[in-house]
Amino acid sequence: MREPDSNTSDSATLALQALVWTLGDGDRAARLLGVTGLDPADLRARASDPAVLAATLLFLESHEPDLVACAAALDVPPQALVRARERLEN
């Protein structure tokens, strides 16, 4: 598994990959939109916003099976997603 660097750019890249993974499943995407209150157009417009990226990672953290599955798909440890969220929130 690769470990992303600790800078914010790498965190944003990892979070964007997690967002794409999340949106790849219709049910999961609908849950993300429901939890965040975003609509698809707003999500597209704000996809690079650190707050939206952090919210996506927090969404995954709130359901461990999704966090673990996303981490496996991205070939990173789950903790890397958690650290990316922490960096995006600061």
C-alpha cells in the first residue's frame, strides 16, 4: 500500500479519489448527497473545495465498511484517509 505525503495537495488528491470512488455506487452516492445536503450540480461545482472533500472522507469514516473498501480500492491504509481529512480540515 502506498502512503500519501503529508501535504494538503496530496490530501486533496486522495480525497478527490475517494469522492470518485464514493460516487461510483448509486446508493452510496445518494447517501453522500443526503448526508451533506449537496445536490449533484453543487457537488460538481465544489468538488475541489477542501470542506467538501473533508466531508466526503468524514462520510466514509462514519461507515467503517465503506472506509475500508475505499482504502482498499485506492491501495492506501484506512488511516491515510482519516489523516487526509484531518489535514483538509486544518
